[in-house]
Amino acid sequence: MRPSGTTTRKPRADAIRNRERVLEAAKAVFSAGGAEASLEAVARSAGVGIGTLYRHFPTREALFEAVYRREVQHLADLAEQYNLILLEDACQAHGADYFSERDGCWKRAGSMGMAAAFSFYPGKNLGACGEAGAVTTNDPELARKIRMLRDHGQIRKYYHEVEGYNGRLDAIQASILLIKLKYLDDWTLRRRKAASRYGELLDSPQHEIMLPYQPDWAQAVYHLFVVCVRNREQLMKQLSLAGIGTGIHYPIPLHLQRAYNHLGYSNGDFPVSERLSDEVLSLPMGPELTAAQQERVAEEVLKSVELRPQLCAAAAAG
Ligand SMILES: Cc1ncc(COP(=O)(O)O)c(C=O)c1O
């Protein structure tokens, strides 16, 4: 804390430049090598000494957070600068919050961009009993267009202004969602509690398992609880044998989907996405998950991860 009575001196220009350089380099290095890339590599790439890096960012977390906090903020700035439209995919984010430095307040997912898409697919945090979804926007003209599009492009019954589609939310699904909406905040709290319990149960520097990271400017709603492990297939198998269901979200990155063959991307073009699609594993998560169930999941996960070095040693000896 700054002692009272002192004046606020502006940091010197070279210090600001160094900080900027480190942030730019960190963005590139983390993108190429993942969050565990070495800070020495970041300092080298920024052309500053490691001491300078530590002066600006005393811990890896501080640097990581500064890089990604800027990322979110930058999206809005870039959209403004290049006259782009910022759209949110909030399909897994019902009730998630983000602190906007620019506006100095917390903002709810679905309120940042010009419009946001929410999915009410049955498995979502707020799920219908069939297909359903919604778009949020503060733009009245856009709202008018979306209402029209979802209803065969009709401006009013039988008057089709544009070609639309049949995307209305049906009344039965809407009534189910209205009832479930009352419980959403409570379910979110339970998911957050479950996430923090997993954090405690699975946290250990010896284990090769990366847990979700939540910076202090975000409040996640944990639609999924995704961990990263190098021996994912083995872990999945072990959990399945123990009767524990898991999922992979998602196994094939977008650029390698056959549907996007025509874009001409191939393996190696997005190494971070490719590595993550090999390593991510979604553990059981939901508002009804009990502490005992989580303890059993954690026990099996740790058993499997701990088995790995023994298996490697056995393989080397054999
Ligand atoms: C992030 C994200 N975007 C979009 C979608 C698509 O939602 P829907 O199946 O309701 O069209 C999903 C659903 O899994 C999602 O998780």
C-alpha cells in the first residue's frame, strides 16, 4: 500500500516499454508452448533480463493473468478499432461474470458483445427437455432481425421480409426453462463449491494434472470441470473401469474437422489446440454431485496418475 502523503509518480517510459515487451512476448510464448512455458524463454523473447521480468511480474500467475486479462479487454478494443462486431458464445456460461476494467464493474456473460448465444440443450447449466436456445442483445434493430429470422423471416404472420428458418423456442420448453431458471443461482453456487472441492482434492505438485485456472477477475460457472493430463487415455480407461463417466471437450480441434478441409489447415497449424484436444478430460460435474462422489473420483484420478511413473519404471526395467 502506498503511504499517505506521497505523490503518484508516473513509471518511467522505458519501464513501461519493458512491461509491454514482456506482455507481448509472453502472449506469443504461452500461445506456442502453453502456460508452463519457461519465464526465461519469455524474458529472452522480450529482450529483457529475468530480473526485469520479475520486477514487473513477481510470479508466473501475475504474468499469466496480466496477459489474459488484456486478451479479454483487447477483444472489445480491437472490435471497436477495426469496426468489427463482437459476438459471444455464452452457450456454457449462464451466470458467469467477468470484471471489465474499462467499465469498472462486473459484467455478466451475455452482456459484453453486441449479441450472445445461449444454449439450453438439456445438459447445459440451464437446460430444457429438448432443443432450445436464446440470443441476448441490447440492440433493438438486431433483436428485430433475430426475431424475424427465427420465425421464417416473417415481420408479421405471412409477411416474409427475408428468408429465415424455423428456430422458435417452443412454449413447453420455455415453461420448463422458466421453472428451472429460479434454481439457476443455487445450482451455480453448488457447481462452484464442487469445483473448489475438486481443487483441494486434486491439488498436488507431484501429480501431472493441470486444474482449471480461475483468475480473480472471472467467476466461472463450471458447466464442465476440465483437467489436462498427459496420460489421458489411460486415466479415462481407469475411471471407466471404476464406473466413473468422463468426457472429452473436444477431441478434434476445429481446424482438423473434415467440415473445414476446404480451409486448408493441417496438423501442426494450431499446436496448442492440438495438444489440448489430446490432453483435456472433463470430470463429473453438476449441482447434485456429492462430496463423497468427488472424493471417490479424486481417489481414482490420483491413483491412475500416480501409477504412471511406476508403469514407466516397469516398462524401462522390462
Ligand atoms: C460453447 C458452445 N457453443 C455452442 C454450442 C451449441 O449449442 P446448441 O447445441 O444448443 O446449438 C455448444 C453446445 O454444446 C457449446 O458448448
